[in-house]
Amino acid sequence: MDAEAMQRVADELEIRNLLARIFHLSDFAPDLTEYLECFTHDAVWETAGSAGAHTSSRLVGRDALAVDRAKVRADGHQGPGTNTWHVITNLVVRVGDDGTAEAESYYVWVVEADVAPRVAAIGRYQDRFERTDHGWKLAYRCFGAS
């Protein structure tokens, strides 16, 4: 395997770990600081279809995302003590030559994980990433029912 192919594999692995980290932090991190650091400063989060627990159909920037995620936590849809798990599966990552990457995945939102786990929602994420001086960051997410 040449150096370019090895770099693509390393980039894909970093992106996969970033996505897993985002989900773990959304469910278990005591505050949003580390979670928000997974996104670019100007990240865009769009909701397609049903808005579900989200307060806006389009968020732009970490500050807007912070406000929305705080509300989602206050409403009991994510965060420590909510007994909800966000799961991703069927992840496909495509790393570009220009410091960007794309990914598609399915999500499963499990509620009452501590007593009687049940799937409350499923859908699809379409993500774009940018390589930064601090590693890969999520720059764009479109989320909704598939």
C-alpha cells in the first residue's frame, strides 16, 4: 500500500472515530464543550423531514448548535441521565483529495435504555467534513427520516 492509500485509510479511521465520539459525547458528556469541538466553527446542521426534538430546521455555527443542544438536553432527549443512546450504523466514508470528506450513515435513537430499550426514531445522516489544524471536524450535517 502506498503512502497516499495509507493516508486515506488513516483519514477514514479518524472520521469514523470522530462520528462515534460525537454520539458518545451527546449521550454521556457532562457538558457540551468537548462535543462542540467536534464541529467546525461555521458548521451547518440541517433537518430534513420531521424536526423531531430539534428547535430549528437549519443551524449555522457552533454557537447556534450549542443553544439547540442545550435545549435538547433540557428537554431530556440527550445527555447524562436521559437514558437515551444515539447509534450509527451502515457508515460509508469517502475521503476527497482536497481536505474534505463525506459520509452517509443510518441513525437509531434508543430511549429508556436503562429499563426497556426501544427504538424511538431511525433515519439518515449525510455529513461533510473538513481537515483542520486540529484534525477532522464535522462541517455539515443533514439529518432526517429516510
